[in-house]
Amino acid sequence: MKAITVLWGLAYALIASAATGQERLPVRDAKLLMLSALDAPDGKAHGVLVGDVADAISKRFNATTPIFIDVSTEKRYAQPGCSRLNVRFWQDGVQLPNYGAGGVQAPRRQTIDFGINYCRDGQPPRSLS
């Protein structure tokens, strides 16, 4: 079962790269991409979520497309290896419940962004300057 998940993850990564024109690393969480963005000259890293969490999210929302992750640096702090990062998760074909009408909305792109102050050691920076 694990081998099938890994193969699907690699297939998703290849499809994602072709569809978006960006190389996307298959990851099980955003941490590796956050570290990559800290080190990248342009402050960016791109991936596709794979594994049990990705499968559960896609199943919950009846989506069949990959879950993409884009990390970008908003600000670099004076402390080496520390930045303010924006982490964006997005997926096409998501079907959210339409609670007011009692049905399901048409499939659409769903995006979630969050900002985080993050350092290479996994801790927040000591100072925000």
C-alpha cells in the first residue's frame, strides 16, 4: 500500500510540474518546503502534498487533483536563517458543503494561506528586525 501511495505521489508531482511549469517536490508536510524557501535565493519553494494526509483531504472534499504547496518569503530577518514565510495550500476541484442550501457547491479551486515566522531550527526568530 505504501508503494502505491509513493507512486501516486510521484505521478502527481510530474503532472503538477507539467501543469504549472514549476518543479514541485513531493512532500508529506510543508516543513521541507519552508526550509527550502529559507535557503532559496528567490525565497520560494514549490511542492505537492502526498501521502495519507493528502489522500484524506482529497477524499473528504471529493477532489481528484493534487494538493499544491507554494512557500514564499515575505521578509528576511536579521537573524541568519530566519524569515517571514507565506505558506499556500491549494487544490482544484474541491467540493465544499453548501450549508445554507443543504447541498454541495460546484467544484472549484480552494486556497488556504498562512504566515509564519520561521527559522532553520524550527523555532521563531528571537527578533522581528
